[in-house]
Amino acid sequence: MEAERLIEAGRRALAASRGAPAVMAEAWQAQALARTVGGRLARCGPAEVRSEARELSEIGGLGTVVSGHPAVPVGEVRASLLTEVTDTRAALTALGCLLGEVGIALVGVACDTEDGLYWQCIEAIDAVDESVDRVHAMLRRLAELPPPDHGCEGACEHAHEREGGPPHEREPGRGRDGPREALRGRTESRPITS
């Protein structure tokens, strides 16, 4: 399953979870998904994010709790369904939102629980915070990248779109004058009123 669909499924499940054990199980699922997405991007994501992606794939917390622990959900681990990350930026943005929501839910559980579960929540919150930091670092790196190259043909098409269409469709006498010239032309054509 594609990363964004899995992340959306996690957000819906977290929103529907009631009670500390259900929230803890969803937090575990989200952290496992974050580690899996990180592992995928570390192997075959953009070179610029592979270091942070590797770090994301190694973050502990609830994601490393052993089977039989109350926080580990019974049944399917959503992260095991991940097949691809189609759009790295969109997947990381969605993952950041999911982890933020998990952090808020865990704070709610920690404020409303007894000692044993409280410390598990604190450890989980730390892991979620660390994961969010890695996700944001990857998004910053992606934002620094130049826009994708569409090749010569794609560049020509985009240039025509910026200039108001292919040369034969432009107004007569209007060359590559850019936005400032267009604004100046509009200003000059307005009648002067006092």
C-alpha cells in the first residue's frame, strides 16, 4: 500500500481510538510506520534525505517494544503493508501530521494515567518528538532542492505558460516583457483622473 494511504489510515484509527491502551497501540503503529518509511527512504529515497531517513528508521520508543507488551497491538502491523513512497514530500508532510497528532494524544494519556503507563507515555512522546525532528529535517532538505527538470521539451512548455502561451498566441508587439512590463503597460493605459 502507498505511504500516504497508510498514513491516512493511521490518522483515522488514532482519531477513533478510545482509552489509553488504544491510544498507545496507535502510537506504536505510527512509530512503526515512521521507522518503515524512514527505512524505505534511506534505501531508495532522494540522496539528500537518506541520512535523516536512516536516523528515522532507527528511532526507538514504542516502536521497539517486544511482543506481548500491552502497547503492542494484536493483529496486523500497518507498516508491514507499505509497498511504495510515491511522493516523498507529500508522504513526509502527512507523516509529520500523524506524528504530531500521536504526540498530542500521548500527552492526553500521560496526564490522565497512573505511574506505570505514565513513564511509557513519556518514552513514547520522546520517540515521537525525535521522529518529528527527523521528518522536518528531511522536508527542509527537500525544500532546498531545485525544481525537477522536465527536459528540454518540458522546459519549453513551462516557458510558454509563463509567457502567456506560445509565441504565435501572444499579443502583437508583446515580446518577453515579463510581469513588470505587463504591470507598467496597465498603468500607462489607465486614464489619468484628478
